[in-house]
Amino acid sequence: QVQLQESGPGLVKPAQTLSLTCTVSGDSITTNYYWWSWIRQPPGKGPQWMGAIAYDGTTYFSPSLKSRTTISRDNAKNTAYLQMNSLKPEDTAVYYCAADRSTLVHKIAAAYDYWGQGTQVTVSS
């Protein structure tokens, strides 16, 4: 059973960079066909798929966030990372790490089988 744990700062100032960590347990981050995604849910809105890193290191991003987002991983630590720069108040959301095993990347939150508990990120001065 895959388990995911997000961690990161709860409060970030506008224009700063957000860095989040997703620690994976229960399986290897490099196991074939796993996709490790970041999904966020702003207050009062539905979940938004942000991007993913695959078992082989391939990355995909939401076009609307691609210019500000980096997703990376550390295989030795079995950990994935999200960085987003130039934060705005509208980036305030609960950020989730999610995993799915598929031959294709899924860009819909409902497709993901494994979820972390989420971490609240508030962008405010």
C-alpha cells in the first residue's frame, strides 16, 4: 500500500517560491508506471491537477502553471518535490501529493488512487 506524506511551509509571502516535499513509502518512486502528481484545491473550488513526474523521471505540467512550476525527485530518498515561484494570493490552496499506476499520465484528480493528507498553503503578506 503506497502512502504519501506532504510537508512544507504553511505561509508564504507573495512573489516568493513555494517548496513542498512528498515522502513516499510502501513502494519505490521508480517502480514501473507510477505517476506522482501534485494536485491542489483552492478554497471553494474543485481540485486542480498541477503536474506529475513519472517512474522514469518524465515530467508533465498543466499548461497554465508550467512557467512557474518545477517537479523533481530524489530516488535515494524516495521523495518527490514541487517548487512554484512567483506566488500569488490565488495560489492559496490545500496541496496534495497523489499517485496512480498507469501507462498514461492522468490529469484528473479522480483518477488517482493514493493521496497524502494534504498541506495547507496560504499566500499572504
